[in-house]
Amino acid sequence: MSTQGATEQDWTLRAAIYRHFVDHARAPEPEEMATKIGLSLDESQSAYQRLHDAHAFFLEPGTTSIRMLNPFSAVETPFQVEVGDNKYYANCAWDMLGIPGMLGRDALIHARLEADRMPVELAVRDGMSRPDHDYVVNFSVPFRDWYADLIHT
């Protein structure tokens, strides 16, 4: 991850954004975070942009609204992860497994197989998922090209 341009205060903000996402299962807007950590709205928006530029998270194009805060998605996707009372969306199959791993919690994952649109459920217990079928995750875009079009990837 490139850290060029991001300040120590930006990284503190990023940690607070993650905490907010974990607690509320949604991405906070710059206005919320400005109030929460004592920044002006301009400072918060600028920090969001620097963190986006550093690939610390991904903004909706042309806005300061968070789209992806890996492994979380701020928009609905085919990968819903239930952890306790919270329901999160993951960006992809890889991230759907990353959410319970990151949180260190058991989870129930609701996903959809792209090949045939079949819904599947995967339980993660004690850090392990033991599905009753063999599943394959296909990454059709090489990692080196992910940021060319991260939403498609």
C-alpha cells in the first residue's frame, strides 16, 4: 500500500473510520468523522481523498463517500456476512472470508455463485469454514491490474 501523501492524522482517521464501520456496519461520511475526531469538514474531506490516493480505501468516483474499506463494502453486494447483530457486505468472495477473520468472530456468510446464480451459505466457526461442497473462487483480473478498475475487479 502506498502511503505517499497521507499524514499520521490521516491514518488515525482511517482507524476511526474502521471502528465506525465495524460498530455500525456502514461507512461514515466525512462530516461524521470531522465531528468525531475534531477536524474541519475541509480537513476531513481532504484526508479522505489522500487515503483514497494511498489505496487505504476506495471512494465513489467524484465524491468523498467510501465505496470500499477492505474487506468491507459500503454498497450492497452478493456477499453478505452476518457477525452477531451486524450485517456487512464484502467486496468479493475473498473479502467475505476476510471479515470474520479480521473481526475474530464467528459468522454466517450468504453468497451467490456467479456461474449459476445459486445462493450458498457458509458458516465460519472458530476461524474455519467447512462447506458441504467444494467451491472455487476465480479472480479473473490479475492483482497487478486491480486498481485499473477496482469496482469491476
